[in-house]
Amino acid sequence: MKEVNTGRAIGAGFIATLVMTMLIYMAPLMGMPHMDIAAMLGSLMHGGQMPAVQSGPWWLGMVAHFMMGTLLFPLLYAYVIYGLLPGKPWARGLAWGFILWLLMMVMVMPMMGKGFFAGNTPQPFLFMMGTLIGHLLYGAVLGAVAGSQASRLTQGGILERDSVA
């Protein structure tokens, strides 16, 4: 029986989250709107109000962002989603990033008061495009770094190679 390389998935998730986070905070330098993921997530724990940068609720938002991006989403990808998607690992990750973005646009944004597909933000189209680019980058990096989960242990503890890459 094959098992997912959990450590590899988590490591890939951390790297992908770090890359996505850097892109999000550099977005204004590229003409995109300011997107503070830590403040947005922190607002869910701060009565709906955007917390000040580096305040307690802001840091809680950042921790939540990294926990989801490092643990939750990579493990869902590796254990459930990877086997359902076709293509090379980076393409599967790209598809996963798109799925996460779509879920964010239809569920998370309305919960944060930002509206369906960020309709209540000052620049909805740019906000949608910025977050789409961020999620696609996250997914592609996750898929590329996690790879095909090719190094797996059999029940006997012998390393086995997958032929699908």
C-alpha cells in the first residue's frame, strides 16, 4: 500500500504559502490593490473590524493563513485532490489553487463582508485578479515542490517510485 509523503506535502505547503504571502504584500508595487490577508482573516476574530497591522488579531490572522496554507490545504491536496486531477504535479497544483480561489470568492469573501467575488471591495476586478494570481502561484508551487509524491513507503518500508510524473 502506498502512502503520501506527508512531510513533503507540508514542506511544499509552507514554501507555497510563503511565496504567495510575499506576492500579496508586494501587490501594490505592481499596481494591484492592497490586500492584507492577515488583517482580513484577523477581522473574523476581531468582531468584523480590520485589526491594526501587527496587533494581536492581525498575528492571529497571519497564523491562521499559514496554518491553512501549510497544513490544511496541502494535506487535502496530497491525500484527496492529487489523485483526482490529471496532469503533471504543477498543473494539478495549479488546478487546486484555482479551486481554492473559487471557494474563497464564493464563501470567504462574503463572510468577511467583501461580497461575492469581492464585489464590495474598492477595485473588485483588480482584487479578484490579484487573489487569482496569488492562488494560482500557490497551487503551482505546491504541486511542483510536492511533486508527484513519487517517494512513497510501501508497507514493508521499501521506497517505491511512481511511474506517473
